[in-house]
Amino acid sequence: MNAELRSVAVERIRRRRNFRTHVLAHLVGSLFLIVVWAITEYQNAGGWPTGLRTGRANHDWDPWIVYPLLAGKLAVFVHAWVAFGRSPTTDEEIAREIERLERQR
């Protein structure tokens, strides 16, 4: 087995495992946050929401939950791009970088 190919395979497995861990942590954290939001909004609004209206009246829930959930989804999306969307470094890229570094000396 080629040592270089093995190291690429190990790195891809590591990225995939880290991504799965991140997704699981995001799901558990989101679920916990939604439960906390529902409990506090139920207590603050005096019951279940009665409809979607502008302004804050009795039984209106504050939709702040949307912002941390969207931020978490964005973080998972970026992690997915980093883990799966980037190709391995090629020998040509390494040679160009070495050449650039030598010119800077």
C-alpha cells in the first residue's frame, strides 16, 4: 500500500468522523435550545401561541430561536465544505508554494 495514499485516506476518515461529531453536537444542542426556548416562552407569554401577529401581545412568542439555529446551520455548512469540498494538495501546488517562498527570501 502506498504510504501517501494511506495518509490521504486516514485524513479523509478523520474529517468524516469530525464532521459527524459536529452534526450530532449541533442536533443535540439545537434540541436542547429549542426545549429551553419553548419552556421560557410558554412561561413568559402565558401559554401557547395563538397566532402570528406583529407586535408583542399576550400569548405571542419571541422568535429569537431562529438566529442561533441559523448560525449553527451555517457552521455545519462551512464544516461540510471544509471536510468534503476541498481537494487534496497536489504536487504542483506544493512546488508553486515552494517557489513563491524562495522568491520571498
